[in-house]
Amino acid sequence: QVQLVESGGGLVQPGGSLRLSCAASVNIFSINTMGWYRQAPGKERELVATITRGGTTNYADSVKGRFTISRDNAETTWYLQMNSLKPEDTAVYYCYAALTVYNYWGRGTQVTVSS
């Protein structure tokens, strides 16, 4: 069983920054794709950013140029640096890991962008 634990959410003003972290309980090199999704109230869960084992990144159009996904192989952790945050970025953010057979999700961390 793989466990993913997010941290770093919170309340931030528009234009501010936050960094989310996701710590995995398995060797990061056993994960094919890792990343972040988010779900706003009344909306479906949507992809935010992913990074493959090979280092290829993918971003939702709405966050390109503002968010950056990265990973620390030694710490089995990946991050989402979020800059220039907007109220429409408000959501519960979930970290995600796709292994060979199963996909895993964290419990989510709330990000609220409001003045």
C-alpha cells in the first residue's frame, strides 16, 4: 500500500505564493507519473501538473507560467510551487502517483486564495 501525504496548503492573498509538498512511502523511481490534481467546490477534479519518471512535465493551460512541479528523488517527495495565485486557484489539491498496476491519491490539502 502506497501512502501519499500532502502539506503546504493554506490561505494566501491574490498574487501570493505557496509551495505544496507530497511525501510518498515508496521509492520515487517506482512511480511512473507523479503530480497534482485539484477540485474546486461544485467542479470535477482536474489535472494541475504532472512529472514522469523520466522528467517530462505537463501542465494545465490555466497554470502554465505560474506553477512549477519538481521532485526530490532522495526525499521521495515532489512539490508544486504556485506563484501569482488567483482566486480561481482555490481548491483542494491532491497529490497523485501512478505506479505500474495501481494509482494512488493523497487526502488533499486546501488552498484558498482570497483577500
